[in-house]
Amino acid sequence: MPEPTAVTTAAAVAEHGTVTVAASDYFQSYSVVGLLAVIGVLFVAVAFGAGRLLRPVVPTPEKLLTYECGVDPVGEGWAHTQVRYYVYAFLYVIFAVDSIFLFPWATVFAAPGYGATTLVEMFIFLGFLTVGLLYAYKKGVLAWT
């Protein structure tokens, strides 16, 4: 009796109905990824090590000062930042993620058989975003004062 082999062609899949993948092929794929990850980590480690070995080390008081865009550092290092900037950035991220989901949805919506289902799903998604935007509006987050 012949040993089972991996089915790789579409005709063979249609004939047998299943796809069989050998464990050695499966783990060989991961070994290549693991090898590339190790090479990448070694490359970064060698680059940092070479930089540390080759750079000149001459500490002076001027080099040890905090650098602030060419301006002499004066005063405290801490500054207060208004929270509203972060809130606007957070709202931007939310609606940027919304646009990321809208483009794939438009391609699936055009596919036959998915129209009504994807339309309902997208309106539910947009409803959640609208509720969040209305909540932010009611809390006064969107008022720039």
C-alpha cells in the first residue's frame, strides 16, 4: 500500500476533497520565520554593539545638559498640557479606525450575496460610533475653549 502524500494541486483537492499537509512542511515554514527573526535580532545587536565600540566617548558638561532644540534649558522640565488635545487625538484615532473598516466593507458589500448582511453590520458599527460621538458631545468634550 502506498504511503499518503501531501495533496498540493487544485485538481487533486477536487478529487480527494481534503488537503493533507505533512508536519515537517508545517514546521519547516515556522523554522524559516524563526531563523529570520534570529538573524534580525542579531543584526540589530551587532549594529548597536559596533556603534558602542566605535563611537568616541568624551563627556563634557555641555554634552551632559538636557537638549531642547538648541535652546539653553531653563526652568522645570515638566510642563502642563491641556487634556483636550489628547481627547481630540483619541477621537481622531477612533474615526481613523472607522475609515479603515469602511474600505474593506465597501469591497465585501459589492460581492454577490453579502449586500444585506454587510449593510446591517455596517449600520450597527456606525451606530456604535454615533453613540460615542453623541456622548462626547453631551459631555462637552468637543467644545474648544
